[in-house]
Amino acid sequence: MKFPSVATNRKLVTSTEINKKIADMTSVLQGFWAADRWDIRICPHPSAIELSKNPSLKNRWVNFDKVENIWLKTELKYFYYVHLNNGTWNAKSVWIRKGTVISRMLGFLNLKYPDIRSITDVPIKKALTEYRTYLAEQGVKTTTTNYKLDINQKKIPVYANSYYVTNLKQFMEFYEDFYFDGEEWEKDVWNRRKLSLSEDKVNPTSYEYTINFKGFENDYFKELVKRYCKLMLNTRSFSHVVDTASRLKEFFNFINKNCKGIRRIHQLTRKEVEQYLNEINLKGLKPSTVTGRISTLDVFSLLFKGLNGMILLLRSLSFKKIILKCRRHNHVILMNMYLNN
């Protein structure tokens, strides 16, 4: 298997093509959707018609007229139009959940980027950093705190982007994908409806449409896993590869965070793998979950068996038993694992 180079540039269509796409958006945004102020009381979407009957409804408008930049305004309206009409969101999501969030974001975009020709003119990381500063100056929280139980059943905080930051990120990522100039395989999110998969690889009743490779902390490992998952789709189901991508992301992000200096696959040794196994053991996961993670790494490692200088992750000449103590379930699982001496 050929190792990937690290991706460094976004592959977007030319500015001329972007202008054409924005013109196409304008032709789609007709009638109600063309207005700079969306009044829920006259919105034709079925969920809006139902929501507008609520006498306690306070958020009546979505005001795009806050944005003076015509290009950006069109992209914004099309973004919400698509998500409403493809079923991703409903009127309650836009007018109630996102009402204040949208208003704040529109004010920021109009202030910071009055002259851009497309939101893709601004790198996502730069925009999010500036938006967090903008929100903080206005006294708005940029993170939210959730909680999960650790192995001892104690609540520990988990921090994530606030709804304000997430909304801008969704908007920008939508156009990174919309203007992408390349094959579906090259994207960081694969939509199975855009892939040429045989019928036996897809469950027609499944609502799982994407494989998400975002969130890798090392681009090299991300590209490696993408190529591996593309290969796996020749023999495995789509849902199986979704799980594979998620498990490998967890593993490589652990390596990136805890094993300094490991930036390429050939640098991995038994030591790093054992550290990861200890980590998942301490999480108190279900036996089936632990087995699934180990199995994923086991199969992944087979691709590198014949490579010069590669130290196999889980297979070697010797056989060793590892005892994984799942304290939450109060029993011990004996697993046969191939490890290097």
C-alpha cells in the first residue's frame, strides 16, 4: 500500500466557476427564498406553515439584510434554503433554535468580510478564531460543557464548540464541499449516494449516508485511513467502513496526542500499541466494544506486513495473552493478541 503525502491545499473550483455557481443559486432562490427577510408566516415550507400557527412564536424573521455583501448574502440564503428543503433542518431549527445564532453570525460576517467574493476566500480556521474573539468581546460563550461518566461513574466535563461557533463552521464547511474540485474520495466527508457502490455494500433502510474523516489531528494518518477505507469498500459494507474510520481516528489521534515524535506509520512499535490498549481498558468499555477496536487494528495492520522497516502493530511471530479488566462489568476478558517480542 502506497503511503500518502500530507494534504496541504484545498481543491476548489476557480473563482470564475464559483461566480457561475452563485449565479445558479440566485436562479434557485425564487419567490419567498429570494427575499432578504424571511417571514415565517409566509414561508412555503410545510414545517414553517405548522410552526407559524403557534401563538407564542417570538422569532418571526431571519434577516439576511444585515449582510451588505451580495455574494455572501446569496451563499447564506442558499445554505439555509438547502438545509430546510433537503430535510436536514426544519423551521423550528432555523427560526427558533438558530434564530439568535444566525443573527449574531450575520453581524460578524458583515463586519469582518464586507468585500469577499465567497466565504471560501477565508480559511475556516482563521474565521473561527476571529469569530470566537468577536463573540467573547460581546460576552457570548464560545464553548459548551457536556458531561460523561468515567470508569468510576463520576461525571467529567467534555468541552465543545458552542452553537454559535458550530453554525459558522457548518456554513463554511458546506461551501468547502459545494465548491470542491475533485472526486468524492478526495473529500473529508464521503456521501455514499455519490459513490459508485454495489448494492450489496449498502443497507437500503439505513439513514447513515456519510463517512466522516474530519477530526484527524494528523493529516498524514487521515489520508492513510481514507485510502484504506476506500480499499475496504470493495469487500465490506458501508456501515462497517463507517465504524472502521471512527475507530482508526480514535487510535491515531491517541498516538498523535500521547506519543510524541510518531508522525508516520513505520514509526509505530509495540510500545505505542500497548499504551492505546491500556487506554481503552481504563475506559471501562463493553467487551464487544474493546474487541471491535482490537479487531479493526488487527485487520488494518495486515496491509503493512511486507513493507520494509514496518513493525506490525498487532501481529508477529509470537503469541501473547492480554488480560483486559473491564471494571464496569466486573469481570475479566481474556483475549489472544499477536504482539512483537
